Amino acid sequence: MPKKVKKQRRKRNMITEQLSSHRGTPLRKNKDIPLVIKLNSSKLTDIFLINGSQFLTRNILPEDLEIAPHTHYMIINRSDEELQLKFSKDFTDHTIVYDPYKYEDSNFPKINPDEFKKVHDIPEGYIDILPKWYSIKFTYPDFNLIFIRPQLGISFQIHQERSEYWEIVKGKPIVISGTHVYYYVKSGTHIENPVGNYHSIINPNTKSDQFVVIKERWSGHFDEEDIERVFNPNHYK
């Protein structure tokens, strides 16, 4: 299992953070002052970046690491080597909206479908159930109903053989789709994820019963093996 993000330290009036291989920082929200993150330019191809409403996966430039006030930001290390991030100011008072490793050592059991159905209104007619420790999926003949635990998210992923169509049913999630990040998405919103499109859903809610619920439809060939997890903090295999 990859090492955790190391604690930040000061260096020449900069705050540094060591980001281990295949790990991500928390999704933070900047405060009132612009923030500049510095990274060796040769390493810019090794990261994914959330900067506000943008999800950048290639052709990242140094200026993309300039974070405006009150803007969300997150860096994912895609490489096999540790990266050193340098921050122009202290970020320890920034709001952590999503910590991908908050429950990493909690040993949550898989969600029990029978117990779950006692609490949540699950429509009849499902033909399969896929329980995980961070989510549970009920499969129907032509759609999936997915519940995501608070303070957790699904992996950042892509598919090569199918497109997916999401309807937000409940929970006001943060949604990553393609090069865009959508915050606190309202119920009834529809989002399309074409073949080869990066996508993920994060549940930012804090109360234990505040599940995010999405209805997922698809076109093309649906196969659970058709998935590339480009960021997998839940270590799901």
C-alpha cells in the first residue's frame, strides 16, 4: 500500500508537502489570499489537478497551479516517485472538503444489503447487488442505483466500451466529468460521461445517514472489468 502524504514543513518561506506515489492531497478550499503551488516543471506530466471547476489531466502549466481565493484545489500524484509540493503560504487553515484517506485505516466492513434496505427506500426489481465498504450498487435491468457513503467517493475512472449517464437522485455530490468539476450538484441534474471520459463522484456530506444517490444508465457494452481506476484511494480491486 502506498505511503501516506507526509506532513508539511517550512522551507525558505515556503510550505512544503511530500506527496507519495499514487496518492492525492485532500480536496481543500482556499481562503482569502491567492495561493501558488510550485512543482518542478519536469514533474507536471506526473499529476492530475483540480483547480476550481477544472479537472486537468494533461498539458498542465505552472500557471495552472495558481489557486484563486475561495477556490477548491487538489493534486494527485500519478507517478511511481514521491513529489515535493511547495506552497506560497500556509494551507493548514484551509477547509478540507474531502480527505480521500480519512477512513483508510478504519477497516469498515462491506455494507450489509439486508440491513441497508431496512433504512433506505430501495425499489423492488433489482437483479444484483454489489456491496463495498464505501458504496453499494443495486442493479436493475436497465439502470444501476448507487449509494455512496458520506465523506467518501468512488475511484477516478474511465471506460473504453461504454458511456454512462448519471442522474443525481439525492445528496448534492461533487462530480468530476471530463475536464470539469461540479460542486454540490442538485437532485435531478443529468451528467453524461462518454467513452474514455474521466469521471468520479464525491460525497462531501458529514452526517452518517447523508448518502449520495445516483441513477446510472449506460450505452455500449457494460462489463465490470471495463474500468481503469486512475486514482483509487479506496484500494478497491
